[in-house]
Amino acid sequence: MYDTKILPPTPEGIREAAEILRNGGIAAIPTETVYGLAANALDENACREIFKAKGRPSDNPLIVHIGRFEDIYKYAEGVSGNALRLAREFMPGPLTMVLPKKDIIPAVTSGGLDTVGIRFPANKTAQAVINECGYPLAAPSANLSGSPSPTVLSHVVRDMSGRIPAIVDGGCCTVGVESTVLTFDEEDRAVILRPGFVTPEDIGGVIGEDNVICSAGVTERVAEGERVLSPGMKYKHYAPKANVTIIEGSYDRYVEYVAAHNGSGVFGAVEDNRSYPFSSLFWGASPEEQARRLFDVLRGLDDRNAVQAYFPCPGKKGVGLAVYNRLLRAAGFEVIRL
Ligand code: TXA
Ligand code: MG
């Protein structure tokens, strides 16, 4: 049990977090996407502590966060032409590239795979902690395994209090969904394993739309026992205690549907502050706003002891694809088409 300290994002707070990390400890830090649970990526014992604190399956690899562009070459082998083009365009930023790993990355960090996910976060506090440490930081989202990712300080406090020595306060995360994860096939095409704020359209704009593929797991359920490129995709994720259902159809039909299925413990996520004939939870109208607020809305369902929650189906383009991907997992792939 730790007496978890909340550190401010000041030079002193950053130094204190870096000291914990340099000594083989773990600490939660903000990034622009979600809060991460960080440890020295080159120290397998420190990384083991991450898996323990989260209750995470050991075959699910950790993303390695760097604080300088050139460090890609320290940890990844053979950075392809398209990988370099995308890195130049989107790093620092909410993009993770899965590349062949160098031996310096321990098997514990990479979940036993011969690849490593590399991300250079844009968040200044994250960059400062990494650079103050002098090591790359392995960091999964700072939630208990299976819970929605934390996008505000109180989420991290709720999941990690007592389990870790410190949390650096970074306020609210601006993106709200985790980074876009992609890898490259033999023809150097980008294969999207997890959609995010860097969209397939953005990626196609840099390397050509014919060079972008979405892996099937992005919008479909992965069959039991099937081999997946990204181990994280096979686990049930982001799920509140309430049953979550996605309603596909116009927004007006959605409102009618929820009103018709109203009852005690029933909630509907809505896009504005109008009054609705059911208990509504404000979510947002644009894909960007829905991305930023999704995990807070999902956590809010538990606070309200919700039994059933309905969500209007996000558009599957742009940032909407990332929102849809997370919501599908929270809903256990339950979609009602009106
Ligand atoms: O935005 C983010 O990416 C956040 C912040 C903290 O940086 N991190 C994050 O980490 O979301 P995590 O561990 O919750 O999700 C990482 C995902 C998992 O689905 C994992 O399986 C996949 O990326 N991944 C990581 N390394 C991989 C690798 N070498 N090969 C395939 N998939 C990998
Ligand atoms: Mg996660």
C-alpha cells in the first residue's frame, strides 16, 4: 500500500516523479491522449510493477514513450520509409508506431513480441518527465485493466490510489482517446491496429490512401483464440457496470428509441443540453468532443448506478472511427440498427 502523492506539473513535481522512476518505481503521468502509468521501459522489474498495479495480462505489450525524435532509432530496428514519413508528420503527437525492436527493449516490456510500440507524446509535462529521467518510459493507460482509460486526475486517483507512489496532475487530457496504433506490412503499407486522433484520412494524406489498411479488429469482434496483431484488441475494454447499447440511426430516432425504453437506471448519452424525456448524460456533438468526453461519460454511469445506457452511433470516419472503436468494446459489440 502506498500513500499516493499528487504532484503538481511544476519543475519540482516533475523532478520528484523522475526520481521515483529513476529508482525503479512507477508513477502516473498525463499525456495529451490519456494518463499513463509509467516506468523505466529498459528495466524489466519496474515494468513488472506496471502489470501488477493495473492487473494487466503479461502478454499485452507496453508502449515505449520517448522524449526526443532521434530516440526512435535507439529502440527500433529498420525504420521504413513510410514510418519515417509518418513520424515526421505526427510526432510528437497521438501516434504509436509498432516497429521491429532492438534488444535493449526487454521482453517484459514488449509482452514477449519482437516488436515495440514507440510514441513521442506532445504533452509538455510528459516530455519533461521523460527527459528528466533520461530513460524511455513504458506506459499503458493508468486505469485498472478493463476499466475506461483515465482522462482527468480524479479517474487516476480512483483507480490507482494506494497502488502507486505518485500521480502527476495534468488536468484534463485534450484528446481523450488513446493514441492511434499502427504497424507496417511487407509492402510498407500502414496497418491501423487501433484508431485514434490521427485518422486513416490523415495518414493517407501523407503516404497515399492506397497505403493505409484498417485491421479487421478495429470494427469487428476478434474471435476467441484468434491470433491478433495487437494483443490489447482481444480484451473486453472500457466497460462500465451498466449494459451499454449503441443505437444506429438518425439522432431523432435515437431520442425516440431511448424515450420508449426509459425506466429506472436507464440513461441516454446526448449531444446537447436540451431537456430529454429520459435521464440524459451530456456527451457532445462533434467527434472531437465525443472523443474527449467518452471515458468520463462511461465512468459517470457507474457513479449514477446506471443499469442500462444508450449511445447514438458515432460516424465511422475521421476521429469518429476511434470513438466508435472504443464504444463498441464498452458495448460488448451490441449495436441496434433502427
Ligand atoms: O495514448 C496512448 O497510447 C496511451 C498513453 C498513456 O500513451 N497508452 C496506451 O497504452 O493506451 P495501452 O497499453 O493501454 O494500450 C496500448 C495498445 C494495446 O492494445 C497493446 O496491445 C498495443 O497498443 N501494443 C503496444 N505495443 C505493441 C506491439 N509491440 N505490437 C502490437 N501491439 C502493441
Ligand atoms: Mg489501455
